[in-house]
Amino acid sequence: MKLIKAILFGMACVFCWQIGEDCLGAEKPKIDVEKLADAIFIAEGVKSKHPYGILTAYRHTSPRQACTNSILHAYKDWNGKGDFVAFLGSRYCPPNAHPLNKNWVKNVKRLFEASK
């Protein structure tokens, strides 16, 4: 019974992440995950050896799904204050990890806003 409750709670949380609420019912600005993933794909380079900037080759997950999972996880951890793309960038593409990363947030924001 506890396992069933845990599974149902987890499924409810996934639904909440996608509609813009956390599990406690607090409103967060809604994010279009697919459009954000598209913006990341373009910002990382359409013909890149690492689509979506995903450096790891997963056995059962495409780079797009790994990107989407990262967005959803960051959205869950985000407190709803400030800019989500900047928050995501601090984890997805840390500015200190590589000199080119300093432009990631600016580029993704520009592409994401243009797609709306």
C-alpha cells in the first residue's frame, strides 16, 4: 500500500512540474519544456557532436530526453523566484566550467523568447 501511494505521489509530482505547480500547490511561472529544449538544441549547435550539450551517451535515453529530464529536474528544484533559464544555466552549463559557457544563458533566453 505504501508503495502504491509513493508511486501515485510521484506521478502527481511529474504532472505538477509540467503544468507549473510544485507538489505543495504553490504557483510557479509555467515553462514550455519542449520550446526550451528546442532553444537549447540550437544554442548548443545543431550539428554538434553532443546534441543538446549532453556529453554522456546514455543507453536508453536520447539526448533530447536527457535534456528534457534536466529541465524538469531543475524546474522541480527551482523556487519560482528569479529567472528560470539563468537557474537552469547555472546547473546545465556552469559558466566556470568553460569560457564559452558564459554566453549560454543569454543565447538560450534569446532563442526561447523568439520561439514564443
